[in-house]
Amino acid sequence: MPAISIIIPAHNEEKYILKTLQSLQQQKYTDYEVIVVANGCTDQTEEILKKHSDGQKIRYLSLPQPNVSVARNAGALNANGQLLLFLDADTQLAADSLQTIQDQFTSHHAVATTESRPDQPLFRYRSLLALKNFYNSTGLYNGCSGALICRKEDFQAIGGYDPAKKVQEHHYLIRQLRNRGKYKCLDTQTITSMRRYEQWGIAKAASFWIKHWVKQKLGKLNGRYDAIR
């Protein structure tokens, strides 16, 4: 059985999924499996997965409707590893990431993420993610970089992701997992797509997250993202 199961939900990710899979094949740590869950795809995502899945190291599942939380739950249900890594389809891992996860995710931790850097070297994007890394690493906020790590037994105990959550579904999961142990921002990086910020702009993105942070504090968070693909 692999030590780590990497679960990737993919809805219309033909431009990104291959790069994400290639970043996994470049890992120094190799005791892992990959489960890609295509959900509601209308582009070439599933055709790409058919070519690159071997049924063992890399598997893929197909769901008819787009729902990222349902997709993640389906991946976890089919996972063989005791450690789960939920990875966004437009997010690549640094070559040392799996080894760092194995080394730094200890018995004291119930949930973790990583630091992140943008896939474009623009100052505004680097500054934005530097701020995100700061508040995750210092504990000011327990967020997600596009990679979220937990144990399968803890994930099952809390019932997984809530399919009804359309915004900040990671936040709700992290909050539940923190009842079972500590949160940690691990000392490795993801390389994440800036496509949402390209379409929205920094001002709209900041406004969106501030608004939903306030709603979260008031217990009124119930919205959804604008589609970007």
C-alpha cells in the first residue's frame, strides 16, 4: 500500500492537469499513488487522463456532475494510503514536497498545507502569495495553498468535505480537523495558477475574500465562485 494518496479533482482542466501530473512524477519521494477525479468535464481533460493513467500509480475516476467536494470525497473513498493529499488540478508540487510532507507531518498534526508561489513571476502575485504564506505560517489564519494534507482516518471521522459548501470548503474541513490535532504550514511550496487573479484583478479578489471573511465571522457564509473555466 502507498504511504500517500494524492487526490486531484479536475473539472475542465485540460490546460493544467498534465503539468500537475508531471510535477508528481518528478518527486524525490515515490511511495505514493495519484487519483484524479474528473467531474463534469466537457473539454479534453478525460482524454488526457486516459493517456496518462496506468491503473496503478495514476488512476482516474469519472463523475457526471461538477462538484469539487464530491470529487474529493470520491477520491478519498478510493484511496489506499493512510495520508491524504488533496491537490488542486492547477497546482504543482516542488520536487521535495512529498518528502517534506512525510518528514514534517507528525502525530501532533491533524491537518496541514504548504507555502505557495505563483506560476507567474509578477511582483503583485508574489506579494499576494507572500502575504498568504505569512498568515498561514504564523497561524493568523489556517488556510490552504492548493494542497491540503490529513490522515484518512481523521478525514473519515469528520465525514469529509461538505458537498453543499461552494466557498471556502477547505476552511470548513480544516476547522473540523483542528478538533483532532494541530494545523501546520509545511516548509515546502506549491506552484499555483494565478488565473483567477488574472480574470478578476487583485482588487476584486481582495474584495471577494474580505467580504467572505466577514460573512464567515457572522455565520452567514453561503455563496459560490464565479466560473473561470
